[in-house]
Amino acid sequence: MVQSDLADIDIIELGESFEVFATGKLSTFMDHISRFRPTTMGKEPAEVIDALQAAIRVRDAATARHQSRTGYLSGAIAKVMGFDRGDVFETALAGYVHDVGKLTTPLHILQKDTSLEDHEFERIREHPEEGHRMISGLTLTEEVKHAVLYHHERLDGSGYPHGLPGTNLPMVTRIVAVADIVDAVVNDRPYRRALRTHETVEILQRDAGTRLDAEVVDATCDVLERISGQKTRPRVMRVQEAFAAE
Ligand SMILES: [Fe+2]
């Protein structure tokens, strides 16, 4: 078996674990992913995150699905970038909880199918800080908490909530930022169609090295190509329905 096949299998394994992520509980997911590495995260934070995700699923199922897919993609990017198993888990977890603050965003704004007014966009922009407040007391790594707070920051300082020039943004945050963008553009919105893989790659490459981390963009394009090339792995494709083959 050549090295590239081994790498593929790891990503597939991760995808199968994320099928639990997408449909079940984080505590169950942690059992599945234990082969990647026993995490330092205890039982209680997992149960709290399960409860938060359940609340999101009841209130706004689209956000829950977005978090699950972003978690999968974040973990897959970390895997391609050569992170060790524990760090793959932490990156996936960061993607899984990154939008938890949207629990505080009014539903009529979250589910609005036309363009947002300025004051509505301002309200949405509060979700990173709200989410960070929600999880700050949990026993999670600083990388996970940082990604929740800063996943909309950009390297050139054009993001929010603080407009920080991004030289200090940790890699986990940079990965979740790109995974979040990908999941947004590869899904249909009322006001635009879902982008195809090659269009998504173009969008990422346009911002690589300026707004987005260039190394993360490269790894993401690699993951997208692998996923879009899968023809015979239905379990993973169910989780990854958004990443349809060309
Ligand atoms: Fe967000």
C-alpha cells in the first residue's frame, strides 16, 4: 500500500467518526475517536457541549448541521497538515463548537432569506464573543476557546469581532476559519446557489496569504479534491453530502 492510500484511509476513518458527530452525541463521538488519542477533555465538558448542540439542533437545525460539517472538515484539514491525532481531535472539536454563540442570535435574523440590514449584521457579529462567554468556564483547551472567539478574524485585520491583524492567530483558528467559509459556500442559500469544488478552490486561493492562511488553503484544497473524487464510500459521503462530486 502506498503512502497516499494510508493517508486516505485516515481521512475516511475520521469521516466515519464524524458520522457520529453529525447525528449523535459528542460523548459517543469521543468513544469512536479514542483511537486517534485519548483526549484530555473530561466527561463533563462533553456533556455540556452535547446539550448545547442539542439546543442548537432544536432551535435552528441548519446551524447544527453547519457545525457538524465544519468539525469534520476542520479535522480533515488538520490531518492533511500533519497534526498528531490529539491535535486533529482538538481542531475538529473547535469546528464543532465554533458557532455555539448563535444560540443568542434572534431566529428571524439567522433564518432570514434575504440580505441582512446593517443592524441585523451587527447582531450576528456578536456571536463569537457570546459563544466564547458560553464555553469559557468549560475544561477545554485554549485553542478551542480561541477558535470560537476568533474564527471570523482575518490575517489582514479585516475580520471581526476585533479586526485583529492575524499574525498571532493560532493554526487551529486559521483552520476553522477556512472550513467555515467552505461549508458556507458549498451549500445552497436562498440568495445564491452552492458553489462547485473548483469555484470554491478559486475563492480560497484568491484570499490565500492575505486574508486566509496560505498553508491552510493548500491543505483544504487537497481535502476538497479527495472528497470530490470519492465515488464508492457512501458512509462518508452521507456526512459529506455538501461536498458533491463534480
Ligand atoms: Fe461564525
